[in-house]
Amino acid sequence: MSRTALLAMDLQRGHLAHITDDGYLTRAARALETARAAEVPVVHVALRLRPGHVDAHPRNKIFGALPHHLFTADDPGAAIHPDAGPRDGETVVYKNRVSAFAGNDLHQILAAQDVGHLVLAGVATSGIVLSTALQAIDLDYRVTVLSDACADPDPALHRVLLDGILARRGDVFTTEEWAAAELRPV
């Protein structure tokens, strides 16, 4: 039987600055604590581009337009927020595009740990959450999206994506519902 892992995605200061929901970070941190308490591995995924953004093509509307000092190793806004940061022993994976799988060895890390079920939390629902969910489903992972541990600068789009797209392809639960349904002791 394959294992479950929680992907905590783009919980970086620069991304969180665009979220207007004051309670979001607290809920995302609660999802991390719920996973840790149930001994579900947590993998942190963050955007990191090379200095000068030599890995961001100018034709790319998102990454080609970013100022070259943003989301590099030296950018304070690229830091994972300490309230949602990794603990000792938790894996951190850096990506260079929207999907958590882009430009890294995430798929290999998950396979090595026999992970077949991904639980997604992060910013933004219209970015990394959607892109990662669709790619994970195509890679034959079971996917659960934590509706209260995901956020988007556009709350209406967040709801449409959760209810209209992601719920048709995987499960959409609150952190509490996920804990009750899947993390209860056997």
C-alpha cells in the first residue's frame, strides 16, 4: 500500500503577500501540524530561480516578466514563511516553473518513499495547486486538495477551481475533514 505525503507549496513570503485572507497562514500551518501529528511526511516546495533568471525564458508570461532579483536564493521574499517552514528531517524541493514537479526531482523523491497519495496545500490555487494537481493526476497519484490550506489572490477563482475542476479530478476536503476521514487511527 502506498503512502500519503503533504506538499506544502509556495508558502513563501513573496507569494503570501498577495493573499488578503488574514487567517490563511494559520490554517496552512494547522494542516502541516495535522500531517506531522499523523506522521504523514511533509514536503515543502518553493519557487527558486537562478541568479539573473537565466532559467526564465522571456516568452514565459509569468517568469519572463519577473524582476531578476525576485525568487532567487538571495531574495528575502523567496523564504518560506517561518510559521509554515520545514522542520528537521522534512524535505525541501525547489521548482522553477508553476508545477511542483517542474525542474526538480520531486517525482523521484516521492517514488523512493512509495508515496502514491498527495495532499496539497499552498498558494496559489490558480497556480501551483492547479498545475501540480493536474500533473500529479496524470502521473497516477491520488490527489487531495485541502480547501482551507489553499488560497488565491482571487477568492472567487479559488472557489471555482476547487468546486468546478479539482473536485472532479480528486478529493477536496478541509484539513479537519481530511484528518477525520483519512488520518484516524485504525
